[in-house]
Amino acid sequence: MRRSWRLTAIGMLVVGMLLALGTGPSAAQSRAHVYLLRGLMNIFSLGMDTLCSQLNRNGVYATVHGYGEWQSLADRAAVDFKAGKEGPIILIGHSLGADAVMEMAAYLGRKGIPVAMVVPFDGTQSFAASDNVARVLNLTQRNYAYMRRGPGFHGTLANVDVSSDPNIDHINIDKSPRLHARVVSEVLAITGGHRLAAPSGPKPTPASAPAGQDGSTGSTTPAGNSLKPDAAPAAPPAAAPTQATPGKTGNGADPGKASSVADGTPVIAVPERGSARQNAETPVSPPHKPAASAPAMRAEQVPN
């Protein structure tokens, strides 16, 4: 009788330990979440939907929203992160959505929430990167929208200027297959084991364009379940002709040259062209002798 009681007690103890382990913080790994924000009127940034679909097909949980939702999204993300349900957090946006992701990152910082990466696609103004952000990858075609380092920022920041490419403008920069390929690659490198299993089964059916008239509407479920997948990224373009193609006027960067903003943040012109690719730690050799007061110039390696 005594032995039976002991066995019962041991069994109950084992069951209790298993239940405790199963409900502890380490039982379920947090899920990476990529928030993508559209721009004006919620209908001019459908490249965010395409990118969202690509990420979901790669097992990364991603959702797309109107830019006006950024604060409510941040509040929810903060709760989920502190509960161990969500993280790392990645923010991507186009136009007014690009401005919104910079604001959202700073707002999360005030709540003590880290942000793994922020990717603005051609924002409308310059912002200071907050100290809770590990990486800012700013894809732009206008020099007044370069991002800069804020107080306490110790992450990496790159302003990738594509203004010398005549095929990219503010309306279509969010749809560039080459820029999408770079962003997907960087997201996958960050998310690692925090990804979901890649979905299988039939391809998603097309969805109509969002009908919202402002940034506060148009939130969707993950694009992998409701949006038409985009075509595979286009093949790399043919080599550029020997004659240099002039950049667009007013962008503050010469084609083929790297420059930097006041704090030394690298700015890369013509990232998808040019025959030479240099590492971020390798100084760029200018074609002519710079003025004595010119700042040191560095470039970041940008894949085709």
C-alpha cells in the first residue's frame, strides 16, 4: 500500500514538472513578425503586399497595414513581445508608410522594445534612428529623405540612393524586384529559427486592391493567405554600357560615387549598376582628387 502511494506521488510530481516546463517561457519560441505599412490613401504602395507575400512564402510571419495604424500596431507588438510571443520585430514601409515605420520604431523604443530592422522605401523626410533599432536600411531616390543616427544609436545604418536608375521613381520603388530580393535576404538572415514552416498547397488567389481612403484602414491577414504572389525576381540586367549614364538632377550624388551624410553614414549611388562592388570597410577611390576638406567616402556592398 505504501509503495503504491509512493509511485502515485512520484507520477504526480513528474506530470507537474512536465506541465510546468510546457507552459514556461522557453516552451514556445517567439515568432518573428514583419510589419509592412502602405502609404497615401492605402492604394499606392501595393509593392508592400507583394513583399509581404514573398516573406510569408519563406516562412516569415508578415502582415500589411495602412500607415495610420502604426501606433496601435506598436502597442500590440509591445504586449506580445513582453509576453514572449513575438520577436524579432521588423518594420518596412513605403512613402508615408516609410515615415510611419521610423516613428513606430522610436515609439517602441520608448516602451523598451527592441527593433531588429527598419526598412523605409523612399520616405518623405529624414528621421533620426532611435537607439533601440539594430539596423536601418533606407532605400530612397531623394537626398532629403536620408536617415541619420539619433542619440544613443549604435546599430548599422545605410542610405541606399537609387536615384541614378531611371527605371525607379517614388511610385514604383516599392515594387522593384531587385530591392525586394535584398530586403527578403536581410530579413531571412535576421529571423533565423523564429520563422514558421513554409506554407504548402495551392497558390493564393488574387485579391482586389484595398478600398480604404486613409491610412487607418486596409489591414490584412498575412499576404501568403490572401494575395496574389508576384513573379520570380527578374534576371540581373545586362552590363551597363561603357558610357556613364547621368543621374537624376537634384539628388546630390554623382553616378558611380559613394558619399556620406554629416555623421558619416554611407550613401550609395547607383547600387544596382556599376562594375565594381566594394566592401563597406574599404574606402572608395574617387576618379579625381577631392578637395582637402571633403569627408571620407565609404560604400556598402549591394547585391545585384
